[in-house]
Amino acid sequence: MELKVVSTASGKRIRPDSPTPDLIAWTMDHFQNQRLAMTTSFGMEGCALIDMYASLGKPLTVIYLDTMFFFPETYALRDEMIERYPHVDFVNRGTDLTAEQQAEKFGDELWKTNPDQCCKIRKVDPMHQVLLDVDVWITALRRSQSITRAHLKVVEWDWQYQLLKVSPLAAWEREDVWKYIQENNVPYNKLHEQGYPTVGCTHCTSKVEGSKPGEYSRSGRWKEFNKTECGLHGDGI
Ligand code: SF4
């Protein structure tokens, strides 16, 4: 499904190439009576998008999946975001399976032997449960993040999860996101300044020498494997 030209409550006409603030306001106007939620892993894009939606001052649910393997900097960022946006409801829907229980059931250090299974247990399955309760899913994905995201539409029907997926930053570049973060004083993960272009679980995230916060790369993720995505967005994304 592609976004057709539609009118918002304010009378503005919305197209896929409408300015991002208009798309964001449209999401809230158009789907206010639906089960609408944003998901985030507290990446730079997610933090920027939360700020954009939060600036409307309307209630918003933001769901994250605590894998129990976050960096301390990520937990600190989560706490900062909760404090900064008190009208946003941050909800953890991560797995209850502890690291010890996982090791007992699936073997030690599953992320080293079968990261796809580990991601399925700690990310994909919990996300599937989350999205059973959602009609409109807001994501901070961008097309230029990877080849698998290159065809992302601003608004599209997600066949895997059977819901409407809205990605207002689809056409943004990383440098635009970094500029927004700086200009609006949005909290971000301090690891971005220490050579981590993206930040996931401690076990599967490495430094990328010479990387800068305004440059995106997934080369620091699952370095030992031919894997760049956790599978949350279907088609290997
Ligand atoms: S990123 Fe690594 S540790 Fe985290 S869920 Fe996936 S495989 Fe497991």
C-alpha cells in the first residue's frame, strides 16, 4: 500500500514526499483512534523521531525491548529519555528469559553459536507479541541504512505483522539525523562518540575505527557473522 494524497484535520495535503513534520502530525491526526505505537532500540534515529512526535505534546506510546544485554550507556539514555519526555509512555516489552535461563535451555553464549536464534528469542518473538496489540507501527528506519531497507516506503502495509507501518524518516540521511539531534539538544547514546555508529547488545556490537556520530554503518554489528539485521522488520531486516 502506498500513501495517496490525503487531507489532514488541519486541511494540509499529505504525500509521501511531504515534509517530515507534516507526516508526523498527519500520523497523530489520522490515527488518533487506532492502536498506535512507536518502537525503538534507542538508536540515534529513534531518539530524534521520539523528539519530533513528543514535540506535538500528545500522548504517545514508545515500546522498547530490553534484551537484558544493553550497554550501561543505553540504559542511561533510556532513563534520560523518560525524564525528558514525561508525557511519552515508555514501555519495556522485552523477554522475561534471563541470560542464565537461556544458557540452560539453549546452551552457553547462544549469540556466538546461533545469533539468529538468540535474536529470535530476545527480539523477534517479543516484538511479534507487541505488534499483535498495534494497528499503526511507527519506526525510525531509513532507506539508506542498508540495502535491505532501500525500498522502504513512508507508509506501507506490513504483511509480516499485518499492520500499517509509518517510517517518517525513510528519506533522511544519517547526517540529517545527527544535525537534528544537535540542533534540538536531543539525548543520544554517548557510545556514538566513542566509535559505535549503531548500538545493540553488548555481545554483538563492536567499535568501528574512525567512525563519527554523523556517519552510519552496520559493520560493527555481529562482526563474526554474515548478519547485519536482527530480523524485526521482516525480509531479514
Ligand atoms: S544482538 Fe546478539 S545478544 Fe542481542 S539478541 Fe541478537 S544475538 Fe542475542
